[in-house]
Amino acid sequence: MLGACQRQVSLAEMQPLHRAQAEVEERLLRARAAGRLRGAMVLATCNRFEVLIETDQDVDALEAEVFAGYGVPLQSFCDEAALEHLIRVATGLESLVLGEDQIQGQVTQAFRSSGSLGLLSKGLNMVYSRVVQASRRTRQSRPVVASARSVAELAARICRKAGARIAIIGAGSTAQTAAESLRELGATSLHFANRTVANAQGLASHFEGTAGSIDELLASPPEVEAVIVAIHGRQLSLPVANMPSLQAVVDISQPTVVTGLDGHPRVRFLDLDGLARCEQQHEQALHDWQRRGASCAAEAAAAIWTALQKGEVDLGQLLELHVENASAEVERALRGKLRALEPQMAEEVRRLAERVARRNAHLHLSDVRHFAQS
């Protein structure tokens, strides 16, 4: 695997490679036609430009042939190390944002595009199915965290896990930021409460929610799973007994205004200190996953390299890859257009998609035959 990434060179230094992608692909096709390589895959993203090559020829000569004239410092990985690097890339371990979601789809698309160009070999097809499976297996254990842009966004994430119906007490900029984050996360029902009702109504109109005063909320609370509090000066004792669906309360007021919820048996309560501890735990969980992921990548690379050396073709694994592709499409939909689904319904969608994919696996037998004959 030859190329460059932003960890090694700047984006400006990489530009010659991105501009010359079509030329690089043409050089690879000529080298394949001349028998100097069996196959190749070009992975070009905003942060990297790398080429995976299967060959038994001199690698230095191929590097000079494919990358001549671009003046970009290259890094190279050979054999098992190349597979380990590719798995790390596909898993998101080499991304600027650790564990980011886009890269796995970009790796899949890179293999497909190279296949459309006629660059893939039997060996690289074997690499494709195994690398994607290994990266997805590792990603399944990734904690669902990422650095929040603000305390309000972090509060929104915690509350959204409790449900899609959320009350926001306060109508200032912090409350507005929390509401924006909740909408991005798929919250379906927002209720705004404020001392000045007109301000709450303004936010409710903008976010298509409902509004009222704080006193009205305390006297007749809405049916919500979570509450975000962002006000000053008034101590609040929420009527939890009259809020049977309530699961989480996050107080991002400074100082804290919510009283009586520390250690509550049913409702999770976090203030600013609790949020800080929670974020530290999330960051630690992500770094722990990074270490586990690196170990998994090394183990998977060793197994894949052994299978390649033996020429083992696992058709069952190829069919399993189709099921995983279907599952990946579902996950993208659940993060996008279907993000408003309740957790129980989202899980049912996942199970249904997997059942359908397995039942229809025989439709991909033509792909299997093509794979076996290539």
C-alpha cells in the first residue's frame, strides 16, 4: 500500500495526487496490462490518497512508475502490514476524527470504483470482503461518542438517549443551542418553558414545539422522557412523581438550580460537574476502543494474509458480506431519514433487514460465480 495521508503531509502537499487521480488510474491499468501488477485499488479521500497493489514485481519500480512526477512524500506498507494499515483506515483508527463514520463507506466505494475500472484482481476481491468484515466487526464495539461542540450539545445527546420527547427550561442562547442539537439528533417533540412566556413561544415557533411558563410546567408537566434546564437564579424542584416517563434531567445552569434529584432511583440527574465526568469517561472509553481496535486489526491482518497465501476462497464469507452491506445501509438510514424512530422500532428495523438480506442471499450467486472465475 503506497500513498500519503494528512498525518504525514499537509493537504496542500497532497493536492497533486488528488488532481492526478485519473492519470494514476491510467498508469495502473497500463501496468496491469503489461503484467507488472495483478490488481490495484485507489483510495482517495479528503485526507488521504493511497493505492493498494497486488504484485510480485519490484515495489520500488512500481512506485516510481505510478507516482513519478508528483513530488509527494509517500509512505509504504507491504504484505501483512499493508492489510493491517488498510483495516485500521477502514475502521477509522487512522482518521483525524477517531472512529469517524464516513471512511468505511469510502473504502467500500474505492473497491467498487476500482472494480468498475477493471483494476481488481481475485486477490484484491478476497482482501475486500475480509477487510470490510474485519473493520465492521471492530467498529461494532466502538462507543457512540464524539467530542461535543458545546455543553448544550452534550446535554442534548444524553437526553436524546432517554427518548424523543424533551422539555427545555430556559429560552436563552444555551437553550436554543440545545434545541438545535436535539433536532439534529431526531427529537420529535420539544416543549419550551420560561419565565417570560413570549421567549419560550418564539423558540417553540422556530422548532415546531409547544411552550408555556415554568409555573405551568411545574403544575401540569408535559409527557417527556428528559428535561434540560438552562436558567439563572430560581431553584427548581421538578414534579417527578407526576412525570412517569421522565428518565433524565440535565441541569446546565450555572450555578445548578435543580434540587432533590441526586441519587434518584429512576431519574438520571447530571449537573455541569456530572457532565464533565461523563465526558471524561466517554473519552477514556474511546481511547480504550482505539487500543482494542489496533489489536484486532493486527490479528485480522495476520489471518487474512495467511488465507491469501493459501489461496483460500470463503464463499460463505462473501455472502455474509452482502448481509453486512445491507446492515450498513440500514444504519445509515437510522442516522439519517429514520433517526426519529424509537429505539425499539429501530432495533426491529435492523432485525427485519438482516432477515430479508439472508433470505435473498441466493440472488448474489452471480457475484459469487464472477468472483470464482476472476
